Amino acid sequence: MTYRQQLFDWIVLREISPCKWVILSEFRRRNDADNYHQTATRLFTGRIEVVFRNRLTEFGLGG
């Protein structure tokens, strides 16, 4: 994990297909990620999730 990745702990993900996720954005603070999540939910169809970087392996994105 690079130093830049360590700075941004909260990630907003979008589900493209049942097994495929795309990172929309990364944030340092949970409330910033939650605010972006609300906006992204209105703009995009499909499932949008906010996750802590340590849980990325559950989404199959490594870590």
C-alpha cells in the first residue's frame, strides 16, 4: 500500500455487475464519504457502498 493510499481511508464504490466494483472516490473523513455517497446514489443507478479501506478484500479489490 502506498503512502497516498494510507491517507485516504474511506472509499466509495459502485457495483457495475455482481462481481465487478469500481472505486468512485476516496476520502479521509467518513462524513465526506457519506455526503458523496448521497450524491452518487442520486446520480448513478445500481448499488453504491462506503467502505473502510481495510475491508476492500470483501469486495475483491485487494487492499
